[in-house]
Amino acid sequence: MNGSAIKTHIHRRLLDWRARLHACTWYRRFWALPRAQRIGIAALAFLGSQVLVFGGLYWIFGLTVVVGFLASVLAGLATVLGALPAVLLREISFRAVNFMMGMAAGIMLAATAYSLVEPGVEYGNALWPGFGVYVVVAGILVGAWFLDWAERAVPHELFADELDAAASLRKVWLFVAAITLHNFPEGLSVGVSFGGGDFANGTLLAIAIGAQNVPEGLAVALPLVGIGYKPWKAVAIALLSGGVEPIGGLLGVTMVTVFETLLPLAMGFAAGAMLYVIAYEIIPEFHAKERSRVAVFGVLLGFAVMVVLETSLG
């Protein structure tokens, strides 16, 4: 089944589910209520679901998993903060975007070194004296290979509108797909970091991921607005692109909490995935049109900010 056939099948299934939903009595009754009541019911349902989710995680795994999952959720929500200017702005200067992307790269570089590689080697040496660095390096190579395989294997074309011949539309959706794909290992890295039991280190990494998600949210939302999407819909898509981070965070924190011996390898894996994102996605993006000095200074500033945070919180 080719990409077009898969896309048609998914579209038909979505229409079928939508028709079934509209046929439900409770659904029609809900939308017949006054708006204030609908908002109140939705808010109560959301809060109840969170109590069930976090309560269940605490009961099964304990506090570490709850905190790690919550941190990855907050880091993912930072994409919305970055996307909000798209509601007011149709475009932003090339230099400003480059500077923010440079800062994101610098923040991720420092976070990879201080919050993943360094503690990963320490944990590895505690388990296998003298061999911790080799375990982490092996994890880095596997993580980079895995993300490279995922980039090749995932059919990004499914996200493009093949019925629209506009190349800009396809390019934007391919970019959104790439951002969504690499947000998973970022969430994984946050979860793995908390899984080691070092809350200060996990908090630092969550701050780093959240900070670099801000320009990513803007980078997702602005092109969508530029090709005709409604601003709030573009913000919602940016939110969904960051929504995979909690999935990765939950997987990472539960995996290393249950299987503690995997922690050094998992930290190396997350570090390799993040380094791949920096080298393959972010740096080429801010050099796409021309060599950018402002992006280089953004990298330096982002790295410096993370060094200060590491000294303060580490």
C-alpha cells in the first residue's frame, strides 16, 4: 500500500469515526448544553482524567515516575508558548528565527553534555567500574542510528497534502513531521534523567528542553499561518507536535525505574538522539539560506545559559 492509499484509508476511517460520534446521544446532548456548562463539564472531565492518570502512575510506579512524566508534559507544552506569537504575527524576521534556533541548539548541546552524558558515565562506572564511558558511547551511537532509521522509515509524505500541488504546503508539513518525530527522544531524555532519581538534574534537562521547544513552536506555527491556516489552528498543531514528548518521557522514566541497569545506556541513547537532532535538523535549518553569524551567537548564548543553570541547580 503506497502513501496515497494509506492516506485515503486513514481519511475514510476518520470520517467513519466522526459519523459514529455524531450519532451518539450523549454527544448530541453535550453540544445542546449552554456554552458555560460545556466548558465546565470539559474542565471537570480533564481534571478527573489527570487525577486518574497521575494517581495510577503514583500507585504503580511511585513519585519519581509521576514527577518525570509531569516534567515532560510541561516541556512539551512550551511549544504553545512559542507558537502564540503566530496569533498576532504573520511573519518574523529571518535573523530572529535564526537566533532562537541557535539558542535552542546551544541549550540542547549543554543539556546533552551535563544532564545526560556526564551523569550517564557516573551511573555506568557505579555499575561497571571503568566501563561507564564505553556503555554511554555505545548508547550514543545506537540513539543516533535509531533516529536516522526513523527519519528514513517514517513516511513523512503522509502529512503532506498530495492533492495540493503547492510545494510550499508539502515542505511545511514535512518540517512539522520532522519536528514531531524528534520531539519523542527529547521527551525520552527528560524521563530517563528523572528515572535516575536525580530530580535536580532532571529539572535542568526539562528546563532545557522546554526552552528549546519555544522557538520550535514558533517555527511550526508561523509557516502554517503563512500558507493560510487559521492562527489558533496553527497553535493547536504546534501543541500536537510537542504532545509526543510526554509519551517519550513516560516510556523513559518507567523503563529506567523498573530496569535500573539500563540507565547508563538509556542516557547515552537519549544523548545520541539529541545530538542527531542538533546536527541534522537544527544547524542545517538556520544555515538553510545563508551562513548566519547571529545563529552562532545564539548557540553560544544558549550554551552559556545552560552552564549557569547547571552551576546553580546541579
